[in-house]
Amino acid sequence: MSGRAVPLFLLFLCLTLGSVQN
């Protein structure tokens, strides 16, 4: 993984979890 792929993956994961909780 590149240094840019990790934060993007974490951001996407946070958005997904937020959508599920709401």
C-alpha cells in the first residue's frame, strides 16, 4: 500500500460506519 491509500481507506471506513449508525 502507498502512503496515500491508507488514510483514504480509513476515511472511507469512517464514512461507512457513520452511515450504518445513522
